[in-house]
Amino acid sequence: MKYCKTILLGGMALILSNSALANSAKNKLTVIHAGLVLAVPGQQPLAEQSIYISDNKIEKIVAGYQLEKGASIIDLKDSFVLPGLIDSHVHLSMEFNPNIRLDRVTKRPGDIAYDAWSNANKTLMAGFTAVQDVGGPEEVFALRDAVNKGTVSGPRIRAAGRAVSPTGGHGDTHGYRQDVLDLFHSPTICDGPSDCRRATRAAIKAGSDVVKITATGGVLSNTAAGTEQQFFDDELEAIVQTAAKMGRKVTAHAHGKSGIDSALKAGVKSIEHGTYLNIGTTKLFKKHDAVLVPTVLAGMTVVDWAENKNWLPSASKAKALKVGPQMKDMLSIAYKNGVTIAFGTDTGVSKHGDNAREFGYMVEAGMSEMDAIKAATITAAKHLEMDKTIGSIQPGKFADIIAVDGNPLTNIEELYDVDFVMKNGVVYKSGE
């Protein structure tokens, strides 16, 4: 790849000058010469196109390699160009490791904030220019706001903050002495409809863009409480209704079918994981116009830990061996039955920067390469309520653009190694 007059950055060098870079992209004309460009995933790519970028946004796309006086030219003639990718399920503030239970009582808020910042940059450099963080402490809100202001670099962030969870359920804290557990009391833990209304309001007051709930048990919570429904139906309904009155949608962590079905009937707009859904459940997805975020990468990651590592608590290990192997089959059922699928990884379980490995599992589950890419662009942008500004390379949208050497429509693994990353008209990574 060749570039002219571009700003080249690497790693944490991004830290020092993000605001200046954003300003430098304004009121300047940049033209990308693209060999192949998938401007709108779902439509056919176009050859030999010039993408005009001005004031951080796409101005126009024209055929041929146009030259404009005074413009900065980015030469991607030998590359496949597509919109910045979107991961609908990440946890920027953490990354699972053998010491994670100790990390919770040794890391300071500043440590967590810097970890989140570092993880955000790994994500951006992997080609993901927007993410939804669906479970984390208030440091994630600070990072979201700093990225939006241009103070620091990172992908666009839509954040849930702390999950609304039942006492003792997935999302609550487990496995410590009682005096240590008392330190982790969260205002979003609730029991009964009235208390769940309060917890939902507390999540929104703290800064939640979308309300995350744990409708079922989970794999990595250190408790042998299974993976079926944990909230009662009236509690689910109270959360959804309260969130709606405050202008928020609800997304639900849900593995077991009972919890998935109950959450969808209560009005939850998306399901994270969806492990034990069946054909009947897919009908509920379509009836309620809900989205599935499958996170197969997380399932395969925890299976590897359970089989080859020795640091998972016994309760988590048992659940990992049951849940993980189901997830590719789940995605296949959902795809074949017309469920709307948004790309999501649960990164933070897997390693930050490896997000694109989810694409491989999506294709293995039967999705076409085009539909997998569409799930991480067009569909994910709509799911994050950002489709007016990102998700495709079209006039008026932000210049969030990536490029790879080969064609991901014939080899999805090309997306595992993104060579060029532009967000908001600023080049953050080049393959030079």
C-alpha cells in the first residue's frame, strides 16, 4: 500500500495527539483511490473508485482515479476497501486471565481506565471503528466521553455500564468472603418489579446508552446456578417499560431458551449469545423485530480454557463445556430461519484485537461472507442506532474506512489482518 500526505500512527502513539488529528481532518480534502470498494455491504463491490472525504465525512464516490488540486491522495489501488467494522458486544474495561479474580480487588480505578483505553486502541487498530460495551464500570463512560470529545483515540463507543441483574444471578459478584462481597454492591442489582424499576433508572442515571440485563445465568459467574431464566417475567417487563419511558432500549444476556423467550416477549430488543434458541425462538425474534448478537468467539474461547487450562472455577468450567459447543449450531439455526444478526464477540472474554476471528465462526456456521460483513456494518450500525452516520461508505456519513490486501468476500480471514484504518477522516493505521 502507498500513501501520500497521510498521518501515520502506531500503537499508543495515538495517545498524544488525537484531538489535533481530528482537527487536521476538518476542512481538508482527502481522496482515496480504491482498487475495490464495498461501499454498501449487501451490494456488489465497485472497481477503481475515488472516495472524496471532506470535513471528516464522505463527500462523494466517483468512478476512476480522480486527481484534485490540493487534495491529499491515499493510494489503495491494490486493496479491498470497506466500511469500518462494528462490534456490538465488547467489555473494554477487562480481559479474562488467570488473575482476574485478584484483579478485581487490587486494581485501582485509574488502572481500569488505562486498561480500557489500551483495549480500545487495540480494537481500533483491528479495524473496528465502533463498538457497544455491554457491561463495565463507570470508567467506560469516561472513556466514551473522552473519545467523543477527541481527547483520546478509540472507536466510537455506545455503553451500557453495569448490568441490571437479580441478586445472586449472573452480573452479581460471587465467590469472595462476605466482607469482600460487600465492597462490590451495585445499585443495578434488584429483586421484584419495583426494585428493578429503580435499578434501571440507576443504570440510566449513571450514563447508560442502552440497558443491559442478565436474563439468564452465565458461564463465567462463579456459581452453579445454571444458564436458564433468572429474572421473573414481571421483573423483565418492569425493566423494559422503565427503560422505554427514559428513551432507552434493553439488550439481554441470555443463554437458556426460557430466558431468551421471556426476554423477547417482555420487549427486549436484542439478545446477547442466544445459545439454546430453537426454531420456535426464531419466530419470536421475527415477531418482535429483535436482533441476535451471537458471540460464538466467546463460546469457543471458554471451551478452550475448560479443556486446556486449569484456572476456571469449577462451576464456570462445567458451564463452559456445556454452553460453548452449542453456539455455532445456534447461529446456524438463527441464520437459516431469518433472524436479524448483528456482529458481536464478547471480547474481554477473548483477547482485545482478535475481534475479527468471529467472522470465521460465522462463515463456518453457514453465513455467507457478504452476510457476515453486513452483520458487522449495516446491521450493527442500525442495532447501535448509528446507521444515519456509520455502517457504509456513502455521502454524508463519517469517513470510517478500512482496507485489506485480499478480498474478504472470497476469504473472510482477510479481515483478521486489517492493513488500513481511518476513523472520522483520520488515518490511524497504514500497512506501509
